[in-house]
Amino acid sequence: MICIRYFIMLFLKLFLLFSLCSFTFSHDADFNPHLLPRPLIIQPEDIETQYEKFDDELNLHCTSWRFSVEANNLSPWKTIPEECLGYVKEYMIGRGYKLDLERVSSEAGVYAKNLELSGDGKDVWIFDIDETLLSNLPYYIEHGYGLEIFDPIEFDKWVQKGMAPAIEPSLKLYEKILDLGFKVFLLTGRNEKLKSITIENLTKAGFRRWDKLILRDSEQHGKLAVVFKSEKRGEMVEEGYRIVGNSGDQWSDLLGSDPSRRSFKLPNPMYYIP
Amino acid sequence: MICIRYFIMLFLKLFLLFSLCSFTFSHDADFNPHLLPRPLIIQPEDIETQYEKFDDELNLHCTSWRFSVEANNLSPWKTIPEECLGYVKEYMIGRGYKLDLERVSSEAGVYAKNLELSGDGKDVWIFDIDETLLSNLPYYIEHGYGLEIFDPIEFDKWVQKGMAPAIEPSLKLYEKILDLGFKVFLLTGRNEKLKSITIENLTKAGFRRWDKLILRDSEQHGKLAVVFKSEKRGEMVEEGYRIVGNSGDQWSDLLGSDPSRRSFKLPNPMYYIP
């Protein structure tokens, strides 16, 4: 339905452009607006208003969808809604994503600064990697911002390049967490066989050190991320660690058993991992 | 900072209005646009553009704030940001809030419909009351949409009227949950002494029956909502119930121990309960 409306609006927009052009070209030195037939002036405005209305409606619809993603209200989903491609693109490469990343990083930073460390080296901050420390946005720009169904072979090729840039606000938080004296554990759904390229990529992106890097080995293959990550947190707690902070872009990074004292959900409207 | 910018923009807006009025009043039969000094035409457009830019910036800022609320990234907060009053107002009384409520209700409905009931009458759906089943929006409209610090005495007077309307999409979900055969438990932070007015209000608003109504008694007074609600869920589990769904507008309704199999976070940018 929305797709059809989209095309109608595209047609109306072209018509509007055409009308405005005729209007511009007819505007010479002897131009007298009172001699022009009224509809030529009024119609394009009506279309513009209608176009804006449709834009507003689509914006509301996609904002509502994004809210339900970030509040974890949706059932598992495989691709973004087709009609929200423009919205997600604008959010991801515009200022929206950057602003949201900066806010979550600064909120986490304030919380971390006010925490009292126990001094026994057992206070841990967990970071996820993809879309938390490293950005795969260059890959998703080439693959429809989540509109294409996830292709593990293509994505693997991208990961193997080791070219994912740092998410700058996360790097800033990361530095702060290290400087404050927390232990930093990286907990990722990436496969163990990607260990060396992951280390290379992290280092190149500016993440200078960590205390543990936990990847998914063959044993944990096939487990849901939320189960795998809960189990790993459970092991940390058993080893006497206190998980005081956890940063991740998926709810499956944050929910489950042995949750962190506080969790920070980074924005990600492009994909969902259960 | 933003406040000062707000006032500057207000001034520019007034100036724009004034300029446009002069322009309109000077537009008589002998009007020739080429004789007008250029700045009179160009300046208002510049101001309009600047005004739109500022509006966009404020909108981005407040959207980012709202997402951090709904993703539970913020430290406990007492009032909404002053500069976001207009944004929150527009969201609450415009289409945004309604759309978000409808989406969370329909997502929960689809999930509920696909659940297989055990048939032993032990499958429970928990509903919070305020801003989940009943709307206090009429009160908050009179009290700055969360800009005023919460006044328990004033709010109590409002509750005592028993006039809170149903949140329509929640009522629709509620009916469906009852029809599907779930047990419905209402779990609210409201004080036990508000029991009869709460029953009266719920009934008047169309909530026709429930299996348990759990309020906060004097013993639980002073406990954080997240602790009180976790304890109550714990008791349900001990009694052999399976909590399969939980609807609430606060993360303190949904997080903590013995969480529901799936939780549904209703939007609420007006207040925060820890």
C-alpha cells in the first residue's frame, strides 16, 4: 500500500517540478502575475502541501517503527520495512545516529565516573564489538541499510578486510573506562576463526588494549546470542567479577541472566540478532 | 544555552512576521517588486531557513533524548528537558504517541495469539495500570507534560477523581488477552488505599475483569518499583504461574528478577519511575 502511495507521490513531485519549471521559464521582463491563470500558482502549492503531509506521515510511521526496535517490542525481524529505507538511510548517515551514539556514550561515561571501584580489579565493563566498538556501516551502505537479507558470505568478506572504522563516541567511552581502571571484556558473537583479523581491526581502529576477548567457538555455534552471552556473563560472575557496565547495540547483548548493574543500548535500526 | 537560542529564534520569528506584514501592506495596485530594496525580500527567507534549521536541530536533539528514555539509557530523571517541552507536547497530543501505542498493542497481540496456552490456567499476562491501561494525560496536560516536578498531593487529587480514561489500544489488547484465556494480573505501584477508586476507574474505563489486582501496601512502601514488582513476580512464579507477557510504560515494570517471557514497553516520555 505505502509503496503505491510512494510512487504516486513521486509522480506528483515530478509534476510539481515540471509545473515550477514552466513557471520559471515564463517569468520574463513583462511578467505580470495577475494575468496568469490562478491554478498555475495554486496547484503546485497544493501538491507541495500534500507531499509534505505524506512525508510527515511516513516519517511518523518509521519513527514509530524505530521506537519499537529500540524498546525491544518487535518479534525477530530479518529486514527493515521497505518503506523506511529512506528514513533509515537518512538516520544512519545524517546527524541522528551520531547524536544518539554521542548521548549513550556520554551517559555511560557519567555513570562510570561516579562508580566507586572496589580496587580488587574485579569490576568489569563488557563491550560488544559490531555496531558497538566497530562500525559496519560502510558494508551496510553497500547493502541497503538492512533492506537486503543478511548474507553471511558477503559479510564475512567485509570482516576479513579488517577495515571497520571505530565508532568514535564508543572509542571515547572506551578510553575513559580503561583510564578509570575497569577491566574491559570484549564479548562478541563473531566466530573464533575471526580472532586475528578482529584483533588487527580493533588495534587499527584505536582500541589499544583489553583484558579479555571472548569470541564464539564451535561449541557455542547455533546458540542464540542472548544464551551465549548470558553463559559467558555467568562464567565471569563465577570467577568473582562484578559486571558493572555493558554496552551493546542488540538487546541480546544486554538481557538474559547475570545482567550488568547498568546496560547501555546503542542504536541500531539496521539489523536484529536474537 | 538552548534556552537563549530559543529566545533569539523567537525574536527572529517576530521580526520575520513583522517583515512579512510590511511586505503585505506595501503590496498595492502599483506594486513593482523591482523597486523594492532587495534585503526586504531576501532577509525573511534567510530567517525562515535559519528558523527551520533551528527547528530541525531541536527536533533531532529531543528525538535523541526520547530514544535514550525508551531504550533505558538515562540515569533517573525528575523532569523532561526544558527545551523539549514543545516536542513532548506535540508527541503526546499529536499522532506520534497514538501510533506508538497502537504498534506496541498490535505486536503484543500477535505474540499472544501465537502462544500455545498450557490449559492449566497458569499462563499469566501482567499489566501495569498508569500510562499502560489508564491515561493520566489529562493531568499532565495541566502540569507541563512532565516539566513540573511531580507533586504527589496534586496527583493524588487527580487519581481520587477516578476519571482517567482508558488507553484505547491497551484496552483492545486487554480484551484479546482475556478472550484468549490468559490469566490477567494487574500489578501497580499505586497505594493499597487507592484500591476502591482504582477498581471504579478501571471499570468505568471499560476494563471489565481481572484475576488479581496487586497494589503496594504499607510494607512495600519505600521500595523501588523494580524491587517491589520483581518480588511480586517472584511470588507468582512460586505459586506456579508462568509469566508469558508483561505490558508496562516503565522499565521498572519489566526488568528485574523473574522477568516475563516477553515484555512490551509502552511509550512514556513524561516521567520516570526507578
